Amino acid sequence: MKNCPTKLKPAAFLLIGVFISAALLSLNSLPRPAAADQKSGAIGIQGIIPSPPPSQGATIAVPANGTIYTNIPITVSGLCPTGLLVKIFANNVFVGSTTCVNGSYSVQVDLFSGQNDLVARVYDALDQPGPDSNTVSVTFQNAQFLQYGSHVYLSSAYAERGAPPNTELDWPILISGGTAPYALSVDWGDGSAPDLISEASAGTVDISHTYKQAGIYTVVIKATDKNGGEAFLQVVGQATGAIQSNSKGKGSSLIIIKQLLWWPALAMLPFIAAAFWVGGKNALYRQQKAYEAALRREHLG
């Protein structure tokens, strides 16, 4: 009698089912577009996907080229790609930042004495810069500089900085020029009272704040020196997480949520059931053949 074909063991079918199920579950870890209609029970996840740097830059519409100023801060505004960080540079030095909202931006900046060549530059979430904007040259006629020979300035290595909600956010700020001591005012943009800080000398000052609600906030830092000279710096603070609206402060109402779909978990059930069913049929087949072989042996014996 011919040998019957070899059959897979039930464990093999179960292993195949588990393997297919694991493959389906791995697809669930791939990034998905943000859902337009979030439903209860959704799980918020975030991630950054490598991408090319921005191909479209910002423009400077205000101020006009050749404008002369005698007071600071001044407003710089223009068009930009929505969602990107916009940094303003004066004479290649960072002087302020904001977030592009609905295709435009507006930021208040300090100026250096004399000519200032202004450039706006956009940055994505990976801190990749886009093309430079048009260059606008303005002049700051600083009366205080002529009187005291020095002007106070504020600067920072960070145009944007963040921490989770209810976690302290630290931010190093550099004070230079002017005449000590200095008085600082920090408005964190969330509706809380500004921080008032006194500094006896120039140098790095560590400011800190704890945001209660996730969001993107406009942080405004002002410094006044002994002679009444003023410096100004606007930057972007973030309380990272699912961003919600903030009625008391100036937080963004953008929501970044990606749903974790459970269809792979349901999809694996038929494969497991099929594996057990086929495995069971195979076991019955093998038992039947073994029983027939035993009867033949007994008959021949």
C-alpha cells in the first residue's frame, strides 16, 4: 500500500498563524495620518519621520526696506509655511522667533545700533532650515547708545524650548551690554503673572517655568539696565504632548493625535482558529491511519 503524504503537525499550523498575526500587528506600529474625528478610547501617540528640509521659505513684508527706527522693539511679519518655526536674524544674529500660523507670522524683535540686515528663516521639527527670505535693511538710531556708549541686549541659544506639562522648563538667557544691575520680566504666555528677576551683573541667567496645559506659547523676555535702557527677546515655549486649546493663555489649539487601530488584533483570530481546525483534522487523519495500520498488522498476524 502506498504511503500517504506527510502532514504538518498542529503546532506547525499554530506557529504559522502566530507568525502571520505578528506580521499584521507590526503594521500597526507604522505612523498613520492624524485622524480628523477622534473617538473616545483612542490612544495618542507621537513620532517624527525623517523628511527633506523645507523647500519653501518665509518672506518679510514688514518692515519696508530702508525704514529708520528710534524705538524698539519693532514688528517683523510676512508669509510662511504653516506649522514651521520662524527665526529672525539681524546681521546674522538670532533676535527672535515665533510659529507660523495660517500661512503668516508676526514677531517683535530688538535691533542693533546702526544698520540691521533682517532675514527670516523657517525650521521644521527636525531643526532643518528652509531657504532664507528676502533681506530687509533697516536702521536703528539708538539715542541711549550715543549717550552711554553701550546698549543692553538679550540673546539665547534656543529659539524654541519645551518640556512636558507639569514639568519644569529651564531656559538659559544671556544678558550683555548696558550697565548693571538689570531687571528682567518674563511673560510665559499662558496667562500667569510675569516672573520678575533681578540680576547684579551681565552673563547667563537661567529662567524656568512649569506649564499646566500642553500647548505652544509666546514667551516674551524684557530687560532693563541701570540707565533705563531696554532689551527685548521673543521666543517659543512648548508644553509637549497632545496640544489642547487654552482659553486663559496664548496656547495653540492644534491637536496632534494618531489613533492606534485594533484591526490587526481582530484579524489574527481567524488565522489562529484556522490553525487549530486544520491541526485537529490532521490529528484525526493520523489517528485513523494508525488505527488502520494496526488492524492490518493484527489481520496479517
